[in-house]
Amino acid sequence: MKNGDSTNWQEDPWDGPDAWGGSEFEDAVVERRPDSRVVFIALAVVMAVVVSLMIGGLWYLRQLNPPDSVAGVVQAATNFTVNPDDTVASVSRRLEDEGFIVNSRVFQFYVARKGGIDLQPGYYLLTPRSHIGNIMKVLNTSPSATFTKVTFPEGFTVSKMASRIEEKTSRITAQDFLATANNPAFMSNFGPNDPSRLDDAEFRLEGLLFPDTYQILATRALPG
């Protein structure tokens, strides 16, 4: 081709955009870093959730295991009655009102997670503010394992009562009962007690033991 003569121009197959792949002309992808403010907010939210879970978990544990039991403060076991029409809800409210547990709602939640309680009417020996699991364990135990019903009909003498006690219970003998009943130092709050006359026969319990049905502790104490 002569200089300036465009009529004889032949297109080179390597010239022009069609000869190049499309990728050669794509814009380069610019990598963007996350906004530092977004990262800070996300971290703050995560930390807040973690702290809330820790506080909630600590609070829950303190309801299950009150500070008294953690510190080793042992309280005397106390009698608790389950009535025939009681439910877990009514029992839990009374347990809180009488100081056995800290929170009735937590008690109900815990009981539901652990399979529930088969409530049986009767008397139970519970230790106030012990671990909820211990209280649940005692309430799931038949009251007959803790207390034995003993009935004294009208007209029973002390010796007959002693025999009935030995017959119905496994840890009180007739001899032990009579030894206590005939002990001059063991005085009734309902008798005309006079310390200066402890040897007088009128201070025995004959006639002061009321005919009725009593709940006798069958064992020393159950955990709880």
C-alpha cells in the first residue's frame, strides 16, 4: 500500500476489538473493605448477646440453687403438705410462699424439663432453699416412704399405743415409746407440769395422748 492510499487497505485479522476476547476489555473488580462502623456495631451486638446470656444463666442457676445452699447454710427439714386437689402450679406457689424455693415459675419450668412430678397427697419432709432438684426428688417419692400413718382409737392406753407404734413403724419400738412416755423429765405442754413434782405419777402422758391418726416419720430424713 502506498502512503496515503486508503483504497488498498486490508484489515489485519489481529486488529480491532473483535480479535480480542471480551475479558480483555472488562473492568477490573475493585475489592472493597467492610465499613469499620458496621464491623464495630456487629461486634457490639454479639458481645451484648453473650453478656445477656451469661447474666441470664447465672440468674437461672441462683434460682435453682439458692445462695444459702451454695454457702453451705443448712436449714432444718420442715413438713410440707400436698393436698388431694393440688397441681404442680399450686404446689410451686406454696413452696415459694413458705420459703422452700426462690421462684415458682423457675420451679415449674425445671419440673417440666425433668419429666414432671407425680403428686401424691400426703406429708413430705423438705429442706428450705435447697437445690430444686432435691425438692423435686422428695416430692416424687411416695409420702409413705417418709411418713407412716398410725391411728390410735379412743380408749387406747399408753402401752397399747406403744404396741401400735412398733407394729406400724420400723424404727420405733414399744420399749422406746414407753421409756419416753414414762420419763418424768418428758412433760406435756398440756399438762399441769410442775418441775418440783417430776416423780409424781400424775405427770405421765396417760390420758394426754389424743385418739387420732398421726403421721409418724418413717425414716431419719430424706435428702432435700
